[in-house]
Amino acid sequence: MARLYQIIFVLVSLSLISGAQAKLSQLTAAVGHFPPYIFCDDKPIRGMAVELVETAYQEVGIRVEFKCYPWGRVYNLARESAVDLTFPYLRNQDREQDFHYVAPMLAIKEVFFHLKSRSFSDLMDKEGELTVEDLKPYKIGGTIGYRYGELIDEYDGKYGLSLGKTANLNFKKLIRGRIDLFVESFIVGYYEVSLLEPPFRELITNLPLPISTEKLYLIVSHKHPRRQEISKLFIRGLTMARAKGVKQKLLEKYTLPDTP
């Protein structure tokens, strides 16, 4: 009987080794709804970030299956390597304990949106970074559940952000004059503006000085046995895709402005 167990153990071990060394041909990605980067309501799942990841892996001969879940579940599935990867995430120390940050996919720039009818010359002419005192005269809107960096945290602590449930509601507050400025990422903000009624779209612009600029990453769990291979293939494929101008093509497809 002991001999039989030894044989079974050897066979299982060889099978695992063989499986681990098999060439990757398909991956599974867990994502959440985050337009225009990810549209979970569409079948198949689409969006600028989805198509960028899909194209990058296609360049190296790998198919990606995308599955949508609430973001909390996305994080847990990816952390436990129940799926192969997830995206797009900002880098932070807490998350680095669970995940390997593979490569920056896209830049995300937070800006102030405002009505074109208002000049904000004091902010426009500002040299250097904005301070909370620069923002003191203005009522600023934000979206519930989002953080916008240290400057806006400080403003919120001193003067209080005017919070709305969605970006769409915040843009409506801006149009109605209930807030002076609305802080949102550049690409997401202009996507939301594109959903407004045509007469209102033309009313809105943004201050050129960014509040912050960060990178969005594809990440893989430290627990994943093939994280290094998954990572190297993505970096190689992303480099090839960028050389073909994929990012610009996706911006044009989704009628989005490029992040300066």
C-alpha cells in the first residue's frame, strides 16, 4: 500500500510540474464597472482598459476572458489567485502587500472642471502647486466614495467637499451654480460630459493645472504561481501594442481627449 501511495504521489507531482510548465494560452481577468475604462453592462465586456489589456496579450498569443463583479469581490478573487489578474489600480502600500504591480497601463490626471463662463484667473495664473488656501474661496464638489489626494483631503477637512452620488449629478450641480468646481479625473470627466444633453456639453471645461497625476496598473497576486510569466508577457505585449499606436486608436474610438 505504501508503494502505491508513493507511485500516486510521483504521478501527481509530475502532472503538476507539467501543468506549471505548459505554455500559457488563456488568462482570466476580474474587473468592475468603471466607464470609460470598463463597461460591465455591455456584452461582451468592453472599454478602453479592457481593449488595451486584450490587445497587449493578443500580441503575445494569449486570449483573455474578462469577468465583471463588484469591486470588493474583484479584489478578493484576484488576491486569492482565483483569477489571473485584475486592473486598473492605483499604486498604494497596502495593496502592494497582496499584489505585484506589473506595469503602468494608463495615466490618470485629476483636474478641476468648471463652467466656461467663469475665468478663475487666480487659479489659472498660479505658479507652482495649488494650496488649500488658494481653494478657500470656492465651493468644490466631489463624488461619494472617492479620494482625490492630499490637497483635496485637506480642503475637505477644513471647508468640506460638496458630495454627490455620481459624477453626472456633480456636473449638473456645476451647471446650476451649486458648486464652483468639480474634481474628477480628466478622461472620466470628459466621458461624463459627453453623456450630458448637447447644449450643456459646451458649457464645461477644466483648469489646466492638474491636482495630481498617477498611473493605473495591471496587478497579479503574489500567491499566483505564474505571476512572473503573466507579468513578462503583458509588458512585452503592451510594448508591442503601444508601438502600433493602440492607445491613440482607443482614445479615438471612445471619443476621449488624451491626457496631457
